[in-house]
Amino acid sequence: MITHPRTEELAESVRLWIDEIRPTLDPRNAFLARVAANAMATIAREITQGPAAEAAAIAGMAGVLGQEGTYAELNSALCARIRSGELTVETPGLLAALTTMARDQIAIDQPSYKPEGTVRSE
Amino acid sequence: MELDVRAGLEKLAGRLGGEGAKLTEAGRLSGGASMETWAFGFEGKDGPERLILRRRSAPFDEETARSVSLATEAKLIQATGANGARVPKVRHVCDDADGLGEAYVMVRVDGETLGKKIVQDPRFDAVRPSLARQCGESLVAIHKTPPPAGLNLKTVDGVAELDRYEEVYRATGAERPILELAFQYLRKHVPTSVEPTLLHGDFRNGNIMFDPEVGVAAVLDWELAHIGDPAEDMGWICTNSWRFGRPDRPVGGFGEYADLLAGYASAGGRPIELSRVRFWQMLGSLRWGVMCLTMYLSWRDGVTKSVERPMIGRRVSETEADLVVLLEEGL
């Protein structure tokens, strides 16, 4: 892909502009503009962090399932085998793989979110 | 249908305050997708009144399909209030003559509802350590209120709730392994049944008016009231999505489990085990995850085009990040 600008930079420029005009908006639109700015930031993070997260998810799921496949194939297979009761919280490696996937996804969607179990450092 | 709420409030001022009562203020406070809240005031024949109008601004959509009518909400507030619960005073239930659609009016209660403020604002530092206990106490008066007759409230238990949300989840077509695992795990850990009680149904930080001096001032937003396991109301306020950045304080981001449970028991509630609360807390995360999916779908299917909806869809991963930890810890 071209690099001048990169896609994530386009998203970042839109986010900055939204933040700039936010103070001029009525409360409802100011709120929605903040949501829109957050959406642009998510897009930028997905572009930069998404490929590594997906590769890690594929490796993790393939390890648990003992099969190869695309992200979508492995994800479907994993869901089906959890639903059937074949894979449970006791299955070695399952929770570890799911934890990695969850952490990588929250880092894209909402990096400021502090999940259950986060110890406060102050 | 756009409706002129301000004109409706002018008219309402005359109806409630007597002829000649003039509106002194009127402003919209918050915009849920389907519910509006307006603060208004007037100078009536008996002096000034400061009120809140709560009205439905859009027809029921899927994610609110469980909610009760506003008239029912008003009846529940009156019934629980008469039983000693801290709730607002209902001033008027609107009818066709008011031209405001489905709506009711309550006396304004001062305080703060923004969850983040309760959790962070130094104004609440002094009262914060007592809030979890107060929440436990507050629930007792609600749970001990006999449900008013004729309201047709739904009764749910753990299994019914899992069935309902799994059905909604399947209908979305999404494939999320962590949600799948949470469904399977919770089905194996449904608590024994208890005598069902009236529940608030949406008892969480954000729906409670807190006063910096006294603590719980009023329990608001009764639209999800139903009959069920009293631990459900406790589990929901412990769900991490409503801790506003303080996962280390399990009750609403401001308090401890032990204080919530002790407050409940000391006010005469039937003692509840922590594992039961944790079941509903985990189900709370799962339920919020599924709700986030349906809010995305309401955008995809064109029901609403607000940018808010697809971004709420991206909040599913917050529930997944919580669920993997709860699954690891166990109930």
C-alpha cells in the first residue's frame, strides 16, 4: 500500500479534525462526535495492530484445535466445539488462547478499558 | 414523529401548577436511543416546582423489548417508595390530554448519576466507602415490595435468562468463542432456585442518584423491572462494565462485595451467597456482550443510523476480556 499518507494516518487526521470542531457542537452532536473520533482511532489501531493480533489468534486456535485453517474457519470450528461441550474451561490451552485473543482485541477496540482482575497501580 | 416537548411542558405547567403557571426552565438532560429525560420547572400557585419528565421518544426496539411501560414504571416507583425504597416521588402520569406520548413526571432529586463521577470525583471520597453497603440496604426495600397487581411483570431465572440471551446471540449470527464458553460454563453452574422477588432489573452505577453527603438518594430507570432471583440485582451492579475504570472495587467501581452483602442482610434481606452474586455478575457480562451485538445489528439492519451503535458493537470485546478472567477464576 502507498505510504504518503498511510491509511492509519488518514484515519488519524480525521480524528484530530473531529476533536477540533467538537467544542462548537451542541451537546448531543458533541457526544456523537466523540464517538466518531473514537471510531477513527479504532480504525487506525486495527490497521496497525490487527494483522499481528489475527496471526496470534490463528496460531492459538490452531494449537487448541489441532488443525490448520483461516481465521474464519478456525473461529467457526472453535465455536462449534465449545458449543458441543467438547472443549471446556478444563481443556488445556483453551483459556490461555482465548485470553490472548481477548487482550489483543480490547487493545484495538478500547485500550483504556481495565478488565476484570486488573490490579490498580498507584 | 417529532413532537414539540417544550410546548407540551408549557401546557403541563398549567395543568400541574394551576392556571397561569409559567414554565421557568426546560431542557433535555439525556438522550437514550428510545427514552428522553427533561428537567423543567414552573412557578405554580403553590410555589416553585422542579420536576423531571421521562418520556418514550421511539417505539420499542429489540433490545428494549423486555422493558415495561412507563405507566408500569411509575406504579413500581410508587409501590417501592411506599415500602421504604429510596426512589423519586411520582408527580404525574401523562395521559392523552398532555400530548407528550408515553411519559410521566417526577419530583427532581438532586445528586449525581454519572458513574464515572461517583467512582472518581473527590466530592464523593467521604461517602464512597459506605455506598456498597447502602446499595445492599436499598435493594431490600425493593425486593420486599409485593409486586403491584395487574402489571404482568415477567418472571425469569438463571436458565430462562441464559436461554433468552443465547437465542438472541444465535440470531445475530456472530461467532464469538468466549461468549460460547461463557454460555456453556454458566449452564453448568446455575444456582439452586430461590423464592423470586420483585427486581429493579437495571440496578447499576449509572442508574442510581447519589448525593455526596448522604449516598444513595434515589434508584432510577425502572424500565427493566421484573420478577426473579434477588442476587440478579446484586450481580448486575458488580458487572465490570459498570465499574468505570475501577475493576479493583467490584461493587459499581466504588465498593466491596462483603459490604453489599452485609448491607443487604443487616436491612433484613435473606442472606445471599457470594457465588450466587458472581453467577449473575458473569451472566451480566455475557448479557451486556449480547446486548452490544444487538445494538450493532440495529445499525446494520437500518433500524437506527447513529454512529453510537456500531461503536457499541465494539464493546463486546470488553465483556470478553472480563469473561475470560471470570472463567479462569470460577464463581
